[in-house]
Amino acid sequence: MNAKMATSVDVSLEALAENQIQEISLDGHEIYVQPISMSESLTKLAQRIDFTKMEEEGKELKSVAANETEEGDDEAKSAFKQETWPWDSVHTKLRHSLTEASVLLDVLNIAKEKRYMLLDPIQQEPPESRMFTQVLGKKKALNNAAQILQHGSERLRKSDNLYHSSAPAFQMELLNVRRNWRLKKVANSILGDLSYKSAGSRFRQNGTFEVLENKEMEEGAGGHDTTPGSAGQQHAGRRSSLHVAIPSHLQGASYIYVSIQKDTDSLASANLTIPSHPTDPLAGETHWQKKLEAAQNVLFCKELFSQLAREAVQLKPPIPHMVIGNQITATLFPGIQLFIGLCHSNDQDRSTEPQQQQQQQQRQKSEHNHILEHSLHQLLREMHTANISLPMPHPSTAMLGASKRRRLAGPHAFSRASLLQLIEGKSLLEQIIEQAQHTVLRIRSTNVLDSIAMQCRDPQIVIHWNALSDATHAAMKLNITSQGYETICRTSLAIHIHTTSVRVIYRDGRIVKLSHEPHELTNVLLGVVSVHNISALQSLSKLMSWQILSTCMNLGVGEVEALGNASAVVMASPSGERVLAIKSGPISGVRVYVQGLPGNTSSDASTLETR
Amino acid sequence: MHNLSVYQWPLPEGKNGQQAVEILQKRVEQLGATKTGTFCVDCETYQSSLGPNAPTKNVFLVHNTEHPATTFAVLESGLVLVADSLLDIFMLKLNGAYNLKKNANIESKGQRYEQMDFVIKIGSVSIGPSFKGILVEVEYQPCDIPASCFDLMREFMQGFIGPSVQLPPQLVAAKIAEPYTPKDTVQQYLDHFNSLRRTTAAGPPTRMQ
Amino acid sequence: MAESLSSVLPILPAKEYYLQGSIHDAAKDILLHRLRGLCDCTESEPESFHDHEMVYVIRGVGIGGVQQMPITVRASQSLEHPEEPWHLRYVGNPEASGTGVDRSKSAMVRTCIDVGTSDDLIIFLQELGFRLDFEYVTKGYMFRKGRMKVTVSKVFRVVQPGKTDSIEPMSLSCLVELSLTAPAGQDAVADDMKTFAEQLKPLVQLEKIDTRRLQSI
């Protein structure tokens, strides 16, 4: 090869006796491949030289290259120098590149002169052409492209069909899911999140679900495609092209039941069937939206219950709360208990647990309190909101995550008491217990008032409940009037019902605080009624121009009342011939004593009026 | 909403600190006050190191258990900076310019009493292990203008401190018509601490205001 | 009582994890929209802020007159909310692990101490011997995403010292900062920040910036 490359004339280029035959024409004439000329051969060989090769690869090559270009003969020398200092290699490389650049410049200059050197375009050697392989290759490539196109058109047609048919396509469904739920794509699967984390929940359990394409649906759609008909359309319309895979612990339906029970109720055992639950037993056919909602509800109930259970264990009330299995028991008032339970019925697990049975029994026995359940949900949501809606700090560099009052606490030197107020957040359980207590107290008070209003005929008792109330406070107005004389005498009372106490406010501003015991309210009301009788009499006596001789609100004479004090009024008739003494006691009722004129010794008549 | 005075109570003859505290506690309990935990007011001192030409400055960091989220930084000029309790750590970061003075921590620690609207705190002051004196703090909660309630307080305080209580403490007297702030409490304590630091427990007890 | 109070008392000592970037004013609105979508509390308008920040420096002298390293502290006040406490802040140097040196960490880390104080902070610092180094005013919006705080702020130069109403903008860009304070050793949060920063690309490139290199330029 070297010999060939050499420019010496000695090298015989006519070594080949004959030139290659390129073609033999039909008349037998041979067309030879024209031998390449010297300069062509030179350029061809020069083309093969890789100038970018490092000079370290061999001095020989370098020298050949040097020969070929007839330039740069000393550049390789430095490569053999010992590397003496760290920048040596850089130094050499830089020098080499400088040399090469100079050489290039020189070459260009020389070439420009056109006296010593000419630049000729290099004729590329035509690549070996193998028609057969080329044809095969092209065919294969075309085939591939056609397949892709066909596949694509198939899919397009399919999706187009789906789009036009009544069943929405997977993508459309997915878009709908995306509108209401949090989705993200992880590798090849589409995952969604049911949890309330973005809404402020700190519940650990994960609520990941997976969105899957319904394969059956595709087949169904295919069938529908071939045989379009109303039946097929209906079939396709019912089925969604998308289904969601929900983790097993979130399947089924669940709810929190809340009930208030009296201790005395015996927990009778009875066999009860599982109540029907909102999810269709054929879970596969449920619409994804309903399925997701149900699963999210399960997650929510679980969070709610675990929160309540945690609080129940942490709180230290005088009568400890009990957490057994899926049920929390808290004592509201002596003998009255609040049950909060988590009911979770799983589609897959249809066997009833004994606990669940028990819950069902209790649920049957005492009506499930929907209002309290609702407030529980509300309370948890409020907690969520509070978790994420902390005010932003000002200035902006200040620390995030403290309430405004907390930030002021240090610089304003809050006292211990006000700091304690800051953290005085009531737990969910405490709040629901308060609400339940209020419910019990309100029902009890209502019963007391109603029964008194029914028993007591003569002074009429009218109760006006305030339309506005909240979960732990209700108020009412109570009017006591005497029939026929409603405008003349009226006793008004305001009654406020709190969680564990009742406040009765008299018209003159006196306040009586009562405990949760219902009979206390009864006593107060009986006392009020008896006083009302006397004051009504007084008003009437003025109207009838009777003369009041004396009144006494708290009578010290006569037989002792079982409860409270009797009051009395003594009045004389307009003519002064008769004197009436009327005594009204909360228990004993009204007694009227009539006296004739002094001297007229007619016997005292006494009448007893029953209330 | 409170007004408060701090007095030093001189040690009775022949009694040590512990006994003296017990005498006071007994008196207060006889008045019908109830114990409501303990309290502690302590003070750390940081000293400047800003070169030989600059005068040495002191910063006092005062903590009061009544204001658990707060650190008071008091300068010698009387300026009181009220800050989050993280200021303690902040001051440590100034190491090099301001250094914590070793063995200079002084604290008043003791029993807290409440009687109706009054809060009484009997604290024994100590620097490290050495006892320095007794400070009595009386707080009247409903009112924060000293002028309008000091007479009442004096009457109450004479009941167990003795007739020595006549005038309000200097600091309170200086702004008797202005609302009382927690800063004033810190200042009062600091004044007492500074004077107690100079005395020895064995020395003649001086009455400070 | 002590236990119950501890829940309101601040957590000590904190590290600040942070990433910084900048955005041109013209693109700021797009970024704000993006942030509104990504961050918590989307239903409300983004919270604006307008702060005055002063940087004070003190240099201690050790035994024998040896000059110590200068200590820098920041005093800032909200001009929009003057009732809020003043804010005194010590910010340490970025830790080596947080700077460009250590590639494994996703965010820069520095010690920071945040102290809310009463409004006589400036006099306090001056009396301590602090010297005002420089001051500036920031205006912008902040967002919250979990424990992360995102601020998009425009920095203004104070023309007349101490007067916060005569200000001129420093540049045509806004400073975007993503920060999070956490107790020391919670390096995992840095990865969350990195993930969040990824979502803001290509609007803004939140990166670790080696400020020491900037200073040497």
C-alpha cells in the first residue's frame, strides 16, 4: 500500500494487465472501467487519511500524513517529550493545534495561489450496489411505514366510531374523571388520589385508585360497530369505557352512626340482616363517579373515626370513654350514653362480624341521629380547613405556619392565661359530646315544658322557640297568660338551653341556673305558675275594683309546700262585705278563702281549685 | 390588665432565707390565698466585646414564667425589647460581639399565690447556689393604672409585708398615671437584681424600691 | 401546664432550605397564575406583601484586638401591616452541603433564627452597636404549598435612607424564592422543593446559587 501511495514513478500502475470490465454490450464490445489517473488516485488516498487521529497513534502514520500533505513535518516530535509539568499535555495539544492551524492556513494560501497546488473535488467511490438487498430493504421499510399508518388509521377510525357512538370514549371519560378528581400519570398507569390531603387532612391512610380502560367495553364497542342496533347501543350506553380500581380497604360503603341511648335499655341480642347499602351489589357495573364517591366517603369516615378514637383515648373525663372495636361510648349525663360507631360493609366480605351485628342492633334500637352525624362530618371538615388556612406571615420573611395571635404572643408578652387560650381548641369528640348533650337537654326540656303546658290548663303556657339557634345553644320564650285576660297579665320567661345547664331569665332580670336534671325545670315552672296566679289576681282585682289588703309572695304561714313557697293575696270586695284570701302554691294549687263581714259570723267557706 | 409591684423583704433577725420565706408564706396562706403553682423570673447577662475603645455594654435577657413565649431584652439605657423566646438563641449567634457572662445568672423563684383579684409571688433570689434575698411581687389584676389602685394594693400588702410598704416602687411611681405593661415588671425585677447582686446575703438587708 | 404550652412555643432550632431564581417582569403574571394553580388556598387572591428590610452588621473584637467575622442580622417590617411585629432574623451562611459543592442535595441550607419583636427593634440594634449595612424594600406576592413558601418579589432600592416611600426598582426582574423552614436534619424536604421547582420550569429556573461566587465577581 505504501508503495502505491508513493509518488515514485517506479511503481508500476500498469500491474493490472487489463482493466476491469464494466459492461459487455450486446454486440460483445467490452467497456472497461477507466483506470484512475495519478491525481485521482492521490486524492482518493488522501481522503482515507484521518487527520483527526492523534499523533500518539503512530509516528509512521503521521509521517505518511506529512508526506501526503507535503507539509508539517515536525509536529509529532513534541509528543515524545516527557510530561514534566501538569499543564504539559495541554501545552502540547495547544501547540499541535496551533501548528495544524498554521498548516491549514499555509495550505489555503498555497491553494489560493494556484501555482503549486490545486484543489480538486474528490470523486467518491460509488458504493457497491446490491440491487436485491436494496429492494428488500426498501420493501421492508415501506411495509413498516404502511403498518404504522394502517394501525394509526385503525385507531383513528375506532376512536372516531366510539366518539360518534353513544358510549363516550375512554379519553372522554378520562377527561370527565380529571375534572372532578386528582389524577396523575405514573409510568403506564393512571393513578388518582381520593384523600383529603389537599383539603387539609393529615390522615395517613392512602387513597390511591387506578384508572383502567375497560377492555370488555372495547370488545363490546367492536361488536356494536359491526352490528349497529338499538339494543347494542343501550348495552354500550350503560357500560362505561373506564373503570376504577379502588384499594380493597376503601371498597364498599360506610357511614358513621351516632345514637344516644339510655343505660337502662338492655342490649337484647337478635339476628339482624345486613342493611341494604347504597352501592349496587354488582360493583363492576357501578358508575365510576359513584364508586369513587363511595370510596372517598369510606376514607372520610375512617379518618373521622380514627380521629375520634384517638381523642377518646387521650381525653380524661371523670367517666372514661370506651373505645371497643368500631365503637366509641361516651357518657353524656348519668345514665345517658352516646354511641359513635363506624359501619363499614364490604362487598367482598359479606360475612357479618358479631360487632357489626351488635351495632346494627343498637342502631335499630335507638334511632340513628342524622343531625349529629352531619355535624361530625362538618366538624372534621372544619378541622381540615383550619389546617390549611393559616394566615400568611408579615413581613414575608417571617416563619410560616403560625396563627396571627401566636405571632403576636411573643412581642406583646402574652400572659400564660392568654397563651393557654390560644391552644384551647376543643377536640372533635368534645364538641360532638357537647352537641349531643345539648340535644339531650333540649329534648328533655321540651318534654318538660310540653307536659306542663298540657297539664296546666288555667294559666296558659305558650312556648316560642327561637328560630335561630346553634348546635350547642337554643333559646325560647315562655309566656304564661290567664285565659280571657291575656293582655292584662302576662308572665314572660326566657329559657336558654346550653350543653349541660339551663338558664331561666325572669323579666326583672333575675337569672336562675339549672343543671341538666329535668325536674329542676319543672319545679321552677310550677313556682312561676303559682306566682303568676297571684299577680293575675292582683291585676284583675284592680279591674274589678276590689281592694287589695295585702299580698305576700313568699307566704310564711300555713302548711309547708313540698316545694318552693306559696304566695297569697288578701282582697276586699268593692262593698267591703266580703274578704277573699287566695293562696297559691306550686304543689298545693290555689285555695280561696272567703270571709264575710266582721260580726257576720257566717262560716268560712273554702274552695279548692285544682289546677 | 394588671398592675404590679415588687418589693424586697428584709430578712428578719436570726433567720435564714428558707425560714424567712416560710414565714411569709404562712402569713399569705393565713390571709386565705391559695397556691397556684410556682413561678420564676431569671436574668442572663450578655457583655459586649467591641474592641478596647468601645465602652462595655450589657444586655440583660429576662424571662418570666408569666409570659412563657416571651424574652425581654433590657439595655442599660432602659430600653426593653419584647421578643419571642427565640431571642435567646439569637443572642448566642452574636457570639464574638456579645458573649454570655458566666455565673451571672440571677433568678427569683418561688411559690405563686392567688387571692381573689390579687396574685402574690414570694421568690427567693439566688445567683447560682448563693442566696441573695427575698422579693415579694403583688399583682392586682383588674386594673392597670397604678394611680387608681395603689391605695388598695398598699392596704393589702401591709397586711402581710408590714407597715414598711408606703410608697409605690420608684418605677411605678414615675409613671403612676400610665397603663402598666409587662415591661415595667421586668424593669422592676432587674433593678432589684442589680442591687441584690452587689449585696451579700449576710450583709445588712437594705430596703429597695 | 408546661406540656400543653410547649405546643404553642416555637420549635428550635430551624434550618432554612431554599432555592432562588428570577423572572422578568413581563412574564411575572404567567408565573403568578401558575403558582395560584399549584399552591394551597387557590380560592383566594394571592397574598401581597410590602416589606422594608434593613441589614445590620456588627463586628466583634476578641482578646488582643483581633477582629472577628462580621455578624449580619436582618430587621424587617411589614409596611402593609404595621400592627404585625417586627421581625429580627439571623441567617447563617449557606452550608457547604447546600451549595453547588455538594450535588447530592437538592436545595441550599442555612441556619436561620426568626424572632418576632416589639417595634423598638431598630433602636435596640443601634444601641447594641449594630451598623446599617444596606436597606431595601420588597413588594410582591407570596404563596404557600404545604410547608413551602414561595415569594415573588420585586426589590427596590431606597433612594433616601430610611424613607420607604421614595424607592426605585433595582432591576427589570423579580426575585423568586422557594423556602421552607424545618428542624435540622430533615433533608427529605429538599427533594419536595426540587419537585416543586421542576413544575415551575421553564418559567423560572429555581436553583442553588452559590452566593460566595457571586460576591467574588
